[in-house]
Amino acid sequence: MKNLILDIKYYLLFLIFVLAAFFLYLNFGINFDKNYAPEIVADAAFRDQIILNEVKDEKIFEGSLSKKIKVDKNDTLIKILGSNEVESKFIKALIKTKGSEKLANIKTGDFIEISFSEKKIPEEIFVTRNGLKGILAEFENNTYTIKNHERIPEVIERFASVTINESLYQSALKEGMPDSVIMDLVFIFGWDIDFVFDIRSGDSFEILYEEYFYKGEKIKNGDIKAARFKRGKKVFSAIRFFSKASQTKEYFSTRGENVKKAFLRTPVEFSYISSHYNLNRKHPVLNKIRAHTGVDYAAPTGTPVRSTSSGTVSFIGNKGGYGKLIEIKHSEDYSTRYAHLSKFSPRLNNGSKVEQGETIGYVGQTGLATGPHLHYEFRVSGNHTNPLTVKLPDAKPIPEVEKQEFLNHAIKMINRLDELFLKFYAQT
């Protein structure tokens, strides 16, 4: 009898639990639905496109009609949409749409842009890295379609005229130039001008560059179209030109000479020379006369070292007093060496191709070195040459078949700079 009473109690408790669960489902089922976040399945065979009923609610959505969210670490598409007022029924429809796996493949640093209608329908969901190219989900006829998409931006031309007072960088910032455009200017003229030692107060430049906008919002800074730099009595010009023959974009002087040289002057930025090329130097470690067949650049351990020209890695590894060494062969005549490195770029091996300016390793103190620095050697036909005084070969000029087309373009760009320069000073 006692056991029977206990059994009845258990059945009653179970019945109460079932009734309570049913009550919660009836009253709070919508909330369960809202928090539902199913996995996105890559195989399209598991998806049937959902067509939603037409939204008849005429109530105007009071939230923001557009949102732009930057993807953080551990974010998922479902998590971002759910926390930014996208209702669960639209998330489900999105998940069931062909191509949803591409939309969900978000990475840290991406942006997700959501455009709502006044009825709170997320009409467009755009996943992009740069604001122009990405994956777009569009809501039309009560269902979603997902596709690769590229926006056509509005390109605005900007002009700046800068006279250098403190430093080039600070003077350019005061005139409203973006940081990235200033760096591009330094890179373009960096083969002819040493921006650490050559610049003087009173030097100046004019620059014509592009900015990209979409729906009134600035997306990114574009290229420099033309620039003219006045250093003392010397004038340097750079004109952007798209070559049909080589399918490349490069910068040339008004005479059609490539502003690039085949080699950068220095393999380490923001450094100073601690030891010059000297065939009679006393070695600081061995304490005896040993030719110093390169130039030493003092810089903190870990400072990036860049290849001064494009070429092929002919040696990478440890080599006696050089410590960690990379040797790059650029042509039959030219090769360079980078010694005492702390580590190499992980992608490099013997035979690897490198581009001019590419980071190949990092400053260190390996081998016979008294402090962190880069030992840089420049060889011509196998013979050591002073990197600071050697005449560097030029990069390729304008192809002869395009010379006249370029000269016509250059005249147009220089006239444009002159016109804007006169307008600028007439206004000021």
C-alpha cells in the first residue's frame, strides 16, 4: 500500500511537470523561436528556399534604417543579425537560401551592412571587407537571393597644395590630406628624395588624388593621379599611367621615365647607418682589419627588412659570421645580401620569388654582431659594391608604342595641377 502511494505521487509530479512545460510553450513559444539559431549547412540539398508571407503591418519601424557592424573575434552571422533587430523568421529564410554559406563565411575585420525598410524588413544584408566588393543578400518578392556583388562608387577628385614647415607629414595633415595618401606620396618619390635628410622648410608639393564614396559615405582613399614635388631648385613630377601593353599601373616623370628604380636605396625604414662600406675597417668583434663589404643599418630587433628589388632567394639559413642570412639574385648581374637577421619571413625558402619592398626577415643580432642591426651587401657581377654610391639601374620606361599617348596624358595632368594651384591660391 505504501509503495502504491509513492507511485501515485511520482505520476502526479510527472503530470504537473508536463502541464507546466505545455503552459510555458503556449505563452512563451515566440521567445523560444526568437532565440533559435540553427547551423548553416553548406550542402544546398539540405535547403529549401523559404517564401515568407507578405508583411502587412504598416507600422513604421522606429529603429535605424541602416546599420554597419564590424565583425569581432568569435562573431557569427546569426549572432550579429539577431542582436541587430533582424527577426528570427528572416534569419531562417536567409539560412535556407542557396549561397548562405558564403554569406556566413565572415572574418574578423569584415563589415556587415543591414538596410531595413520602414516595415522592419532587412531588405539588404551585405558582407564586405572594403565597402565595395562582397556578398549581398537581397529580399525581393518575399524571399532572399544571395550573390557576389560589387558596388560602383563615386570617385571624387581632391587637390592639395602643401608648403612644408615642420615635417612633411605634419604639414600635409594640416592641409587635410589622409594618412594613406601621404604615405603613397613618400613611396612614389622615395627613389629620388630622402624624406629624412633631404627635406627643408619651404619645400612644397601639389597633389591630385582620388577618394571613393558610396551613397554619400567615404569608402576609401584612392590613388594619386599626379604630383609635383619642389625640393630646393629641383622639381620632381609623377604621373599615373595605365599601360595597355604591360597591363600595369605605374608612375612616370613628364619625360616618360619610370619614377621607380630597379632597387630601393635602403632595405630598412626608420633606421640610421651605423657602419659604412669600408675595405680597411677593424672588425669590432675580431679586433683585426677585415673589409666591411656592405652597409650596417642600426635598428631595433624585430624591425622589418625588405627586399630592395624583385628576385629569387638563392640562399636562406645560417652562414658563419653573417648569422641568419638571406641572399637574393635579381638578375645575371645583380644580387643582394641581408645578414644578422633575428628570423626569416615564414613563407620563404630557397627558390622563393620575392617582390620589391616585400618583408623578407627581421633585424637581429645573430652571427658576429655587437648589437641589433642589418648588414646589407650589394653585388654587381659577383663583386662587392658600395650600396650608397652605386648607380642604380632604372625600372622600365614607357613602352615606345605608348610614348605619345602618355605625353598627351602628362600634359593634361600638369595643366590640371597648374589650374588647381592657381584656383587654390586665388581663394586663399
